[in-house]
Amino acid sequence: MSPEQYSPSNESVLEARRLLDTWGRLGRAHMMVGAGCSCGRGGVVVALEDFEQDIADYLHVEAERLDRHDVLKCLGEYAREGEAWSISKLLSGLGQPADTGACDAGARTFVLERLGRTLQSFEKLHGSR
């Protein structure tokens, strides 16, 4: 990316797209649970999507705790599918060029940093195969 094209907004778009790829890759991976893996042999079947509501709830509660109304607005706009949360929808929305809509630069940074650490931790613990 040339210096003329660089902006924090472009960086957040690229990070959102990278995290969306990570989310998809981890969602397809076998995850070790107890003594078995998600293929159902010798253990409990668990997929990353099983944690999706918990991950999004964490982001929401953290925003409420820190009184980040900008983040709550962003999550409400980009992360809801009916009554459920959608990390894919959230990252897809953040992966579009930034506008002055629901997610300003501060809200994007808040969400992407926390979601990035969460996915990195999950990947480290469970790995992708």
C-alpha cells in the first residue's frame, strides 16, 4: 500500500478481513475438547460457532462496562442477525471501507483489538489442523 493510500481506516478494513479469514478457518478446524476432537470420537463435539454468542456478549458487556456508546452502536448495526449475534456479519461490515456510519475509528479499534486477541487465544489453545 503506498503512503498516499495508507490510513488507519484502511488498516482497520484489512484487519477486519484478516480476522474474518481467521474466523472462517477456525470454524472449519477440528478442535480438541477433553480427550477427543470435534469429529465426535471420544469427546464432545464443539465448533467455534458454539462460542459465537459468548464472544459477542463479551464485546457487548465490555463496551457497556467502559461506557462505550460508540461501540454499542457499532455492534447493534453490524453484529446482529435478528435476536442473535453474528461475528461473520460484524467482521464483514467492518471489512468494508469505513464510512461515518455506525462504526467510527475508535469503535473499530475497540472491537478489532478485542476480537483479534480472542481469536488468537482460541487458535493458540485449540489450533487449526
